[in-house]
Amino acid sequence: MTESDTLEKALREWAHVFMRRSVHEFIRAMKDAGLTPSQLSTLMRLHYHGPCPISEVGDDLGVTTAAASQMVERLVQQGLIERSEDPEDRRVRPIRLTPQGKAVVGRGIEARLAWMQGLQDALAPKEQAQASRILGRLTEAARQLTDVETREAGSAS
């Protein structure tokens, strides 16, 4: 087995374990809050990207605006998001997280981070430093690949 094969195998195993555990902890916290995957996706979109019109939620989920509107209405009724008026276009009603919605998302993120802290604590300080350097370089390489793919996709359209 070549060094490249060994690295590929290690990366696949790491990605599998990391995604499974990290996502599992997050999803468990969200299920405890009674959220569906679509609702979770909407809350995360609002958390990371801020307010948006319902039509963008529909686009992100691959559903009609009417379907997204029904799902959003349930989140409004749960007190997790709120609608407002766009001062420049009263037909547009952006949605945003409420403080309660932010708290629900925060609990999910905290659950995922707790697992990551346990992982960090399982490593000796020297191993933590090595892992930090290697993960930093992997992150840099991944961003470079993403930048290249984005430029290529832009030039193809």
C-alpha cells in the first residue's frame, strides 16, 4: 500500500467517524427539540447566513415557496423564527431567528462541540499540536480545491 493509499484510507476513516459522531450529537439535540430535517436546515441557514425571504428557503430545500411557507409557519408557531417586512419591498417578508430559535441552534452546536472537546482531551499536548498543524494544512488544501472548483464552475457558466 502506497503512502497516498494510506492517507486516503485514513482520511476516509476520519471523515466517516467525525461526520457520524459530530452530526449525530447535533441531530440528537435537534430531535430533542422536535425538529424535522427541513426545519433544522432552515434554522441553520438562518443561523449562518442571517435573514432571508421564504423563497430562498424553498430554493435551498428544493421545494416550492408554498411548501416552504407552510414549514416556516410551523417554526413561527413554535416561536423559533419570526417574519418581518422589508422596508424596500413590502411584498417580501424576510424571516429571522428569534432568541428562542438561536438558543435551540446553540444547544445543537454545543452538543457537537462537547464531543469535539472530549476528542481533544483524549490527546496528549504534543499530539494536539501535531493534529493542529496537520488539520490546518488539510483545511488550507481543501479551501484551495474549493476555490479552484468555484472558479471553474464560474467559467463554465
